Amino acid sequence: MVLSALVLTALAPAVSRGQEAANPQGELQPLALPSEKHLRNVRQLTFGGQNAEAYFSIDDKFLIFQHQGDNVPCDQMYTMPVDTPDGKPATPKLVSTGKGRTTCGYFFSSGERILYSSTHEASPACPPKPDYSHGYVWPIYDTYEIYTAKTDGSDLRRLTYSPGYDAESTISRDGKRIVFTSTSTAILTFIR
């Protein structure tokens, strides 16, 4: 399945725009069928390429997600505000290095840093695609390592140094620990 857009299901009337979404030019277009009962407050936030694995910042004002397409050959990490002053879709901001492949981005609860996994130190090129001949396969690249950075992508710090796949991280509420999937036996405690 190819994802073509991040779509936000509004939980509060403040972000509802009915059953319409803005295209890149800011024009509203129908997004849901009139008979739809469950997705009445849907609006499209991204346009073009593949956009996936979006997560909110702790204040619900920003999203972090992975994107490829539009001259981005493999998944990179982007952030964007959920709402803009003019109500038009925001332009996503690249916060990863633009090299290798990234996945699994999160915001720290402090709002000052992000967390994601990347293969960029092993090679700036995209890793080879897995064999999809038998259906969808999640690529388990042994070159994924976990990184943290400021929300603008600066001050990049590598957190894992173990051979094998290190990704799918999530952060404790106090921001002092992460839990992640690993094919190694590494244990990590993050101390700011």
C-alpha cells in the first residue's frame, strides 16, 4: 500500500474543517464521502510522495514523520506544524541528514529534541529495497542506529553503537530512557 498523504483526524472542533481538505494551492476539496460517519473532521496535511509514521509533539502543535518522493529517494525525517496562521498546509522541514534512510521519529516531552533511527553513517546512499515478491516486508537494516537532535535537526547525537538493527524507539515521559527494538543485546539509558 502506498501512502500519499498524512491525514489528521481532528479530535477537537477547533481543528475541524468539515469534510474538505486543502490542496497545495490552499483550495478546499472533498476528502470524505457524505455518508462517512467516523471521519468527519479529516484534513490533508501533506501532498506528494509517501508520508508515514507521523507522531505529535507533546503540545499537539507539531508532527514528526518520514517522507520519500519529490527528489527524496528514501525515507527522511520531517517536522511540520499542524496548524498555520493562514489555515493553509505548512511546508514540511527536513530534520534528518538527508542521507541514508530514517524511521521512527518522536519528540521528547520537553519539546527541545527529537529521536529517530538512521542508516546515514553506514552509507549516504539508500540501502537496498527488500524483496516484496511475497508481499510487504519491513526492512531490518543492520545499519540503523538511534540518534537524537534538536527539533531543527542540529546538534545530532548518536545514541547506539551496536551491530544490528536499532530502531522503533519510544521515550519515557521524563525523557531519561528510551525503549527500542534491537537485534543486538544492547541496553540504553539516555541521560541528557
